[in-house]
Amino acid sequence: MKKSRLEEIVQDLRYAFRTLRKSPGFTIVAVLTLGLGIGANTAIFSVVNAAILRPLGYPQPDQLQFLTTRFERGEGGQGSLSPAEYWEYTEINRSFSLVGAFLIGEVNLAARDRPRRVARATVNAELLEALAVQPEHGRWFRREETRAGGPALVMLSYDLWQSDFGAREDLVGRTIEVDGVTREVIGIMPAGFDLMDRHVELWLPLQLAPAIRQYRASHFLSVLGRLKDGVTPMQAEAELASLVASWGERVGASGHVFTPGEHVMQMEPLQDEIVGSARRILWLLQAAVGLVLLVACANLANLLVARADARRRELAARTALGASPWRLLRQFIAEGLVLSLLGAALGLGLAEAGVRTLRVAYPAGVPRVADVGLDPAVLGVTMLMCVVTGVAFGLVPLLQLPAASVGQLLKDGGTRGATRARRVQSALVAGEVALAVVLVVGAGLMMRTVVNLMNVDAGFDRSQLVTFGVALPAATYPTFDRQVQIYQRLVDRLGAMPGVENVSIVSGLPPRRQANAFGTDVEDYVPRPDVLDVVDFYQTVTAGYFGTMRIPIMRGRSFRESDRSGAPVAIVNDTFVRTFWKDLDPIGRRVRPRFGDTTPWVTVIGVAKDVRQGGVDRATGTELYFLLDHLPQVFPASQALNSIVRSTTDNGAMNIVARSSLPIATLQPTVTGVVNEADPSLPVIGLRPMDDVISGSLRQPRMLMHLFGGFAGLTLLLAAVGTYGMLSYLVTERRREIGIRMALGAGRETVLGSVLTHGLRLALIGLVAGLAAALMLTRLMKALLFEVSPNDPATLAGVAALITVVAAAASLLPAVRATRVDPIVALRDE
């Protein structure tokens, strides 16, 4: 019995292959249509699976929680912990078995051929113990090694070990040079091991000096904890709220302590922190490609309806010869599964290419992109799509089986069935158009968003502006004076180049830098309950910075060269004035960073135009500018100076900005030569035009625009093909009717108008339904849009015009074919 059943299945599959081989045009179109739909869904699901569904690659990852701080007044943004807050929490909490601290940034690595800038994580031993992933070779840092005065050690990522050190087995125990310091390699981490999805390549020991504990307002530590066995996140959050409520009493501290309603600590699962706002984006993309698959299936169903109608005599003959409905069902399901399997095979190839392209084009636009791949879960979903679509397509021909007798069917040629088939096809075409409208509206809104973002006034003139970074290791440049000397040397040498107008240095490069949120004393400021006395962005610049960036000075004056040798002065932005000195003249008033009792008051000499420091899509924050030469005076304590330099620079590097009419290709060898002449151990970090910096800050909306645009274009193409196919089938089926009408005097323009009207009527039905659906569904995109409404009238009108043009173009060729019907030939054939 089992053998007989197997033989029947094999027979059905062979017959399905033979049948499809006899219709190569239909088979190619069907497989290509299905492959595009399945490929797009597989590619996006592989991203969703890697980022959201697959657990992090640590033992018991659900126990890992990310700890942050938040000021509940003002913007209430998420922030880091100060060392004092971290140490105090490790002492008083009872929910976490381990609480580790880390910093993520970049360092200079003395590679084999040239100096490199690589991502590094500076961690303590408690963090590694919390992550609980053993090294591939060697060992972790020990606790005593991650304390002040500990040894110079380093661990490497697996990829760096292979790419830069040839996977040498004897590397553990040897030394390499990192930021000018000779460090012993004690371990190689496993392949794929990472922290916070930051592609870390080097691991250094976090060795904080106990004296830094007094600077409670210096927030720069990232903190991660592992819950004790049996402790739930809800219990840990309840304990955290209790600790915040009595923090000062528990730790014996006053001033800048956690207080409910003011300054609090919060926690969330580590995976949620890594995925962040991308969770909604990825599910929206999955929904979008789901619509693509629906359109592909509707298109294929349209083809199958036409094909089934053409095979009605075959179905009737097989029924007359004794074939049961079950036998026919098996046969058509076999055909549907063969089509789906071929489509799935093509789709997997397209998905693999799509994932590879996504990794290259947007390496930082998708969370956990290194984990994206066609793993068993993704393949399982693809096979499920294949089986479901195959069975569904197998049922389509049976829906065309007539209720009339076989004899009547063989006699009338299936006229009644053809009418029903046309109705089904018309409904499918209208549905395709409606789905395409939803995606085209989404793509249009994202396009408007990106255009609006690119046109935002960032506060400076980015034309003919280039930038790169230089990081000076403390081991090579131990004194601040030496650092200033080499920075000034670079500015002078580059500024003397022909074609270079201005060169300056800035610590944090707009428009996408992290907020500092430093506590700051502001003279004559009366505290308000809705405003925090913190400054969002501290900037360190050289004297010509405002001229180089062309940032207007609205009041007072800019820095001058003569200011470098004088008393410390500062410049604030317009938002700072509106926040702290709303009705006062800011010129001559003073500010003081809250970094200890020895920090002096600094006089404000000017007010600069607001600059979008934290992103062109975000409101401007308060800004405070200091001269680079004045940092030792403004922050006299060495710990405070180190903290401010670390916290305000981009990954430890100062940014050099130059205004030049020369193309980047001409500048690159000169810039590299000038830096190498100053110090051959320094890598040139990210030389690029400022336009690229702006574009890079918009990588997520640009990625969404491209993906939504691609999906919308695909669905629009499929809808156009479906409209063309349906009308072509209609013209073929109605050749006799068209011939009679033309024989009775109907003009060619009448026939042309009739077919065009039918196609446009279906497009109009789909357009109305699609716009109605879009008005509801695009609300889910509201958080992704910038200065454009989800129901933007201009976008909706543009989409309506586009759909009409595409529908008219798809209807035109079949309409023209209808006008070429010869009445005599049509009547004679019938």
C-alpha cells in the first residue's frame, strides 16, 4: 500500500513536470513571479529572525539587563552612569549576581602594513563574567587586572586575530602595540562574539582610579548586569525603584544622587537595548514584503485562472474518463508544489544575494547584521511559504470545474466558465493594484522624509567641507601641550595647502554625536522645575572653527587667535540663551562646568547659531564651546580633564574640518602625507565630505526609503503585468464579440476606448481601496516620518497619478491589439 501511494506521488510529479514543460512561457513567468515574492520575504525574515527572534549569543541571555540613567525633567533622554553610581549600585543591589561596566570606542592599532583604527571595548572582569562566554584561546581578564594600576593586557576578536595576525596559534602570550602602549595578548574571543552590536575588535581592561568617584556628574560608563537565578526583571525593577527612593541615605552621598522624579536609574533587557527602535522598522518591513508576496500570489493566481479556463476541455475529458475530484486535486496540487519549489529555489538565491547586498550597503543600519543569514529557522519559514502557496495554487484550477454536466461542457466550450474566470481575474487585478497602492504610498512618504531631512538647516554650511579624524594616544602624547602642538601643526600645514580656505578642529562632529548632559552652573539663572541645569553638548574647538563651518555668530563675537593665551572664554548657542538667560544679555555672563571645586567660572563672549548636534531630525540642544588651548584651565583637575576629553570627542579622536574647493580624491594623498609627516603611527580616520557625514547620519531612513521603494516598484510592476495579462486574456476571449461589433460598424477608437476603460475601471477600484487602506496603515509609520503627515495629500495625489499612468500603460497594448482584430477572420475562426 505504501509503495502504491509512493508510486502515485512520483507519477503525479512526473506528469506535473511534463505539463509545465509544455508551457515554458507560463512556467518561467510563474516561477519568476513567485521567486521574487518568496525571495523578498525570506531576505527580510532573515533580518527579523537575526535581530528580534533569535536570542543573543550568551548563556541565558534573558538574564542580561542594561542599566541606564534618566533625567525625568527636560528631554528625559537615556544616559550613562558615573563611576560613583556604578560602584554604589554594585554594593547595595541584591537582584544581580554580577554587574559589569564598559566603554566602547576606538583605538589605534599598529598593524602589519599601516596603522589602523579599530573598535575596542574597555571592560572590567565582572562584565566578562556576566557575559559568560569563554575565550577561544587563552583567558579572560582577572578582577585584579581590571583595577587601577593593573597590567597592560589585551584580548582580540576572532576576526581581527585572523585578518591582521594570520590566526597565529602562538600569539597568546606575545605583545602588540595599542594606542602606543605595548600590551600582552592574553586571549582570543570566539568567532561572532560581540558587545552591544558594535563589532568590537579589541578588548582592554577597564582600570578606573578610585579618585574619579568624586566626580558624580561625569556620566560615561555603560553598565550591564546578570540577574540572579530565580529573580525576575519585575522584581529587579521594584528593587531598583526602592533603591532610587533612598539612594542618598544608603550610600551616604549628597549632591547629584538618584531622586524619584528627578534623576533615576532604569533597566531593560539587553536585546531590547540593542534592537531599540529598529524593532518596529523591521516588523513594518516584514509586513511590506508580505504585501509583495500577496501581489505575487495574486498575479500567479491570475495566470492560473486563465490557464485553468484554457484547460476546461481537458478537465472535462479526464472527468468523463473516470478521474475523480480527489485524483484531479492531487494532480493540480502536484503542479502547484512544483511551481512553488522552483520559485522557492529561485527565491533563496535572490534572498542570499539580497542579504549580502544589505550587509554591504547598510552595515550599521540593521541591528545584529553579522548574524543575518539563511539559518534553519529561515529555511523552515521558506518551506512553509512554499507548501502553503503550492497547495493554494493547486486548488485554483478546481475552482473552475463547472457545475454543468460533462457533456454540456464539452459541447459549449466553456463560455459560462470563461465569464466566471474573467470576474475572478478582474477581482485579482483590483486587489493587486490596491496592495501596490499601499506600498507606493509608504515609499512616497519615506522619500519625502529623506528629502526633508537632507534639506534641514543643520546650522552650518556643508558645501565644500571635508573632515577626518586624528586620535593622539596618551602614551605617545602624555602632556596636553604636546597634543595641542601637533593639532596646531596639522591645522597650519593643511591650511597652507593651495585650494584650502580654512582648517579647524572640533571635538564632537555634528550632526550625529552623543549628548554629554554635563551638570553646569549658570550665572544669574533661576532654576525652573521643567529645566535641568545640564548642558547637552560640550564642544572643544580651535579659534577659526566658526569661520570654517560658517556658523553665524548672532551676538557678541567669535574666538580669536589672541584668546588662546588669555583667560578662558566660552561661546553658547541660541538655545542655551533661551533656556537659561531668556530675558538677560548673555555677553559677559559666566558659566562653570560642575567638575569639582577648583573648576573656574568662564566668561561668555558670544552667541552662535544653533547647530543640529544630535541629529538633523532632533531639536537642537544647549551647546557650550571652549577653546582647545583653555581646557587645562577650565578643567584643572587631571581626572576632570581626562573625563571631558574622553566624553566630548568622537571615540577619542579630534575631528579636523577643512573648507576646500578641491575634490576628495585630490585631498586624500596630501592629507595622508601631512599626517604621516607629523606622526607615521597615526591613522587618518574617515576622510570624507561633510555631505557624506550628513547622509551617513540618515542611514536608517535612507535604507527604509530604498527598501520601501524597491518593494513598491516590484509590486507596481507585478500589478502592471497582472493588468496587461488580464486584458490580453479578455481580448483573446472576446475576439468573436469584438469582430461582430466592428462588423456592425464600431470604430477602432470605440474598441480602444472600451478596453482602456475596462482596465482603468479596475485600476480605479484598486486605487480607491488601496488609498483607504493606506490612510489606516500608514499611521504605523508616523514615528519614522519627518515633517510629513502619514496622510500627506501631496503624496496621495502623486501616488494616484502614478497608478493611473501605470494602469493606462499596461492597458494600452491589449487595447491596441483589440483594434487590430479582423472581423472576417474572427467570425470565420468561430
